[in-house]
Amino acid sequence: MRSSDAVIQCLLPLLQLTGTLMTNARHPLEQLAAEIQDCERCPRLAGFLAGSRQSHPAYWSRPVFGFGDSEARLVMLGLAPGFHGANQHGRVFTGDDSGRWLWGALHELGVCSVPNCTRGDQPVELRGVYICNAVRCVPPQNRPTTEELSACRDHLRRELDLLPEVRVVLALGKLAHDSYLKLRGEKLAAFPFAHQRVHHLPSQGPVLVDSYHPSRQNTNTGVLTWRMWTDAISLGLTLSRPDAG
């Protein structure tokens, strides 16, 4: 599949979610997605993706943009694409164990049309939820550097600016938690990470809710159970409701 074809297949579900597919204009999120998938700000990550394209020519192997409802009230913020997940398929949390937990929980809670997403071109409808990562490129050993997190933060800022209904950011793991706090200009020590902790920040903007990341390490060791996971997402959904106050 050509990369341009993959871009179209990944972008169409985003616009179809809210019935905003237009013939003569591009949705702002679509414009941003096109910019993100061409980003080469970080030499280490760009080099790693180039290697991925050589070793796995069928993989997406480019920056992965967000996916979901353009009228979302809840943003789920992960860390980075998985090599054999989002980096392969071109859609966040797709085709790996973390994705199975994410889509399965959202489906169980009634806001996702499918119980799992295994392909980047699979039709999926999210209602009131948008999913993205703090870092858009798969990093070596799944460990982005401080500089890479900082360089990618502008993508998150612009994405949130294009999601005006967002009331809650659910951070999946401490690095996502820290990246959002830095985006908001807050001191990390004032808002320590803890599963299901709710942070009402002094600066204006969405409430921050914490959850452990649904990584295989966390789920296999019991650090994150299915009940803990669905409870955290349910909390985010509840706080994101228009009548939540």
C-alpha cells in the first residue's frame, strides 16, 4: 500500500465519525494530521522510522496522529506508538495488547462501536472520545527522550485547540501526565501522579485524570486490573459530561 493511500484510509474514519466529510474543504484535524505524519523534528526518531520502513516495508512507519470524535469531551493521552501496533497500522492503539484493552473497555462502556481495532483502515466510531499520544513517533525501546517529548508537545497543544468541547484529559501513565502538565505550565511536584486521581489545575482548561497505562507489563503483573482500567475511563467519561459541573 502506498503511504498516501494509508493516509486517506486513516483519515476518512476520523471525518466520518461526526458526519463532517466535505468535498471542497478539509477538516482542521485532517490538516493537522497531514502535518504530523510528515514531521521529522527529532533526528533520532526520524532515523528509527526510516529503519522501520526498510525492515518492515508494509508498516506505516511514520508519525501517528490522533483518532476519534472531533466533538470529543474526553481525550485519552497515551505515551507513544507501539512498534508492532500503531507504528504498523497507522492508527493509535491498534493491533497490540494495549489497544485490545483500550478498545475493549471503550466498547464495554458504550462509547466505541467495536470491541477491538486490529487494522488502520477498520471502520470504528468513537462517541465523545478522542485518542492521541504525547509522542507521535515510535521511539527505540519505547523510551522517548525529554527533548522528544518537548518537541512533540506542540502537536498536542494544536490538537487540543481543535477539540473545543474537551473537558477531561485522561493521562495513561506518568510520562503522559507530566507532558500534559508541562503543556499547561504547571509544576509537576504540585500534581503527583496516582491512578484515578483527579487534578483541577489552576490554569484554565480540561481537568486531568490519571490512569496506569494498559501496557502488557502493567496488565500481566496486576498493576492494572480490568476493573481498575474501566473505572478510570468511566471516571473520565463522567467528569466530561456537560452536566458534571
